[in-house]
Amino acid sequence: MNANNEMLLQGKRILLIIGGGIAAYKSLDLIRRLRERGAAVRVVMTRAAQEFITPLSAGAIAGGQTYVDLFDSRTEFDLGHIRLARDTDLIVMAPATADLMAKMAGGHADDLASTVLLATDKPVLIAPAMNPSMWSHPATQRNLAQLVADGVAVVGPNTGEMAEQGEAGTGRMAEPLEIVAAVEIRLAAQHETAGLLLGRRVLVTAGPTHEPIDPVRYIANRSSGKQGFAIARAATAAGASVILVSGPVALIDPPGVTVIRVESAREMLAEVERALPVDVAIFAGAVADWRVAEPGAHKLKKGASGAPKLALVENPDILSTVAHSKSKRPRLVIGFAAETEHVIENARAKLDRKGCDWIVANDVSPSTGIMGGDRNSVHLITHEGVESWPDAAKQNVADMLVARIVAALAAAAK
């Protein structure tokens, strides 16, 4: 984790319930990932979970006692299971076995884990993990449907090879970083913007585009996609239905977001136009301005004649295309301006030239560390003026932007 990264979960209290499955070993890494983001983690382990990892291991990483027994005289003198159920911001069950899901769906309470789940009034996130046949069984699917109807959030399961030799399919527990992302989404839902974009459709672009030179090489830029993905998470937390069109990035799909992966600018434009109409379009993607007119069919070789001459043509302007649409222009169109000099002046010119409503501008000079980094320092340029926001984590910038979007839509509706 980048030492400069804002601790998005700082001060949050997470109760992690570890079920009895081979994926329990991943929960140790999950504890570490949550704590390095500032969360305080308490751990409850089922009897079956202790067959795979020890309470000592979990407690050592969590930095506290691991709770394993409903009738523990050290904690139950003051109804310890009720305190565990209530003294938290979020309960995470990972791995969530078929047995634990069945108990939770049926309201059973015959051990510490199931009793805590029945007694809590806090949000719950589960990460199912089981054999593919167990996952697809009608009983499990009925239990899953009941839990979702009860408001339980779900991350995973993923598809792939299982622990059992020769077994593959859907049932692998989500990776720890995927679960962390889902935790952030679930907790962000309690933010002041929670539900305020309910019923709205939001389109976000993110990442670079790759424009082929030949089958091996391409024109690209250093965009990581982190800011666009953060905006998608924030809009989802506010209740919006979010479509994220992303260029090639090494980021996990945000839970609850429809993610469409593309390579080139023309592919991105096609997917953006397919996603319309939307209420809000946010173009955080760093689209390559040019592409090679005729990419080589085979790898270009060095030769005596020197470097090949590459004829470049301009790529479609996605922001301008959508902002100037006669029939499908969103109510609010927001562009990004990545500059290395005269940031505000260039952003103001872009605002007028592109026909959008807002521009989020930043200085991406190498010395800033913004492009590819975890933090951002932006100026919000509107037709009314300029707001310079303080340096912050990209997720915090996304939260502030979504809060402004909520306010703008509410004002327009009056």
C-alpha cells in the first residue's frame, strides 16, 4: 500500500466472521488489508474454521482476541455476543460457507457466529465460498435470494479452479482486495449522499486507451484509471446505476458497477454511445488524441532505412461528441483536463471548446505523482467560476465530486 494513500477505512470497526472452508486462509490476508487501511478488526471464528487456521493466527494479525465460543465465561458475563453484534460498523463473513448462509437465511442461532448475525442491526457483507455444485444447488440459491432480500450485500464468488483436484466452476471466494473494495462500497452507502442518486444512470470512463502501431506495440499514456474507478464506486454508493467504460487497467471491477473493458478510443466511443441515455456522464478516461492511420499487420522490424514513418490521424473526441449530442445529451456532462502547464487557463478553454458543463482539471507533471498515484489535487471549473480543492485521496475527490453532482441535480429539479 502506498504510504501516502488516504486511509479510507480509518476508524471504521469491522467484525470479521470466518467460516469453515479452505478459503479461510485468505481471511488472514483480508485482516491485514483492512487494518492497513485504518480499520479496527475483530474476529469471530466458527468451530469448522479452526480446522483450517488457528485463532492465534487470526488474533495476532488482528491485534486482539479471537472470539470462538458462545459460552465463553470471559466475555459472556455481560452478553458479549450482543456487544460484538452491535459494537461495529460492518459485519463481514468470509468465507461464507453454504452452512453459514443457510443458518443466516433461516434465522438459526446455535453458535457464536450465527447468534451475532441474528442479533446485529448493522450492515452485513458476505463472501461466499464453496464447491460449484453446492453453490448452484437450489437450496443455496434460495438462501442467497433470501439474504439479498434481507439487505445483505454479496461479493463473489469467482469462477476458476477449486481446491479439489479436477474441480472448476463458480464458488471461489473473492480475493481479499475485492472484498476490501466491497467493504468500502458498503460503508460509503452510509455517507451523506447515500440513496440520493437512486434511479439515476451514471456513465463513467476511466483509464488510458491503447492505439496499435503493430500487433506488439501501441500508443498509450500513464493513466492508471484509479480516479475513474473511484468515481464509479462513489456514484454506486450514492444509489446510481453505474456503467464504467474502462481502457486497459490493472484494477478490480468495483462491486455493483457494470464494467465494460475496451482497448482503443474508437471502441470506447462505441460503448459510450451504446450506454446512452444517462443522467450524468463523467469522462475521466485519458483517451489517446491520435492513432496510427494504418497499423502494421506484422511486427515492424528495424532496417537499413531507419525508423518507420508513422502517419497519425486524430481520434474521435468522445467528450465533445456526447456534449454536443442533439438527442441523447446527459443532463450533466463532466470532462477531465490533465495538464502540465497553465492548468486553469487550459481547462477553461476546454470547457468552452468541448461544450460540457464542468471540467475537473489537474496538474499531471511528473513531479506531482498524480498520474498513476493514489492522490489528486484538482480544480473544478464551471461556467460560474473555479473551485480549487485540497490535495486528497482519489476516493475522497470522487466523493466530493459526487456530492456536487447530487447538489446540482437537486437544484435543477427545483
